[in-house]
Amino acid sequence: MIENASQLASLVLQEAGNSGPALANKGAAALAVGLAAFGAGYAERGIGAAAVGAIAEDEDLFVQALILTVLPETLVIFALVAVFLV
């Protein structure tokens, strides 16, 4: 177990002579977009439930509920734009 821990530490700390990054550029971009999509989905979970409840009470709140439901998706769009700019 100790031998594996030292190998893992050298891999994480990059002491094995490789001075490159732990993630390649495409891997970091994929991680950024994936985390942004996960965060948007997590936020939309609560917003969607509240929006449906508000619309059930008062149909005049449809536009506000739609806007609040679409807002988290802009995070994913911004992440995709950042990936294409970098």
C-alpha cells in the first residue's frame, strides 16, 4: 500500500520528471463544460419545480417563470463560448 501511495503522490505532484499539466487542454475544456452543465441542471431542478408551482397558482407568472428557468442554461452557453475562445 505504501508503494502505491508514493507512486500516486509522484503522479499527483508530477515529480517523475514530467512538468506538463495534469490535464490536457481538451480534458480541461471538457471538464469545464461538464461541470457547468451539471451546475445548470442542479439549479434548474429547484427552479423548474418552483416555476411549475407558481404557474399553477397564477398563470400571469408564466413569463417570469420561463425567464428564471432559462437563466441557468446561460452558464452552459458561456462555458461553450469560453472553450471556443481558448
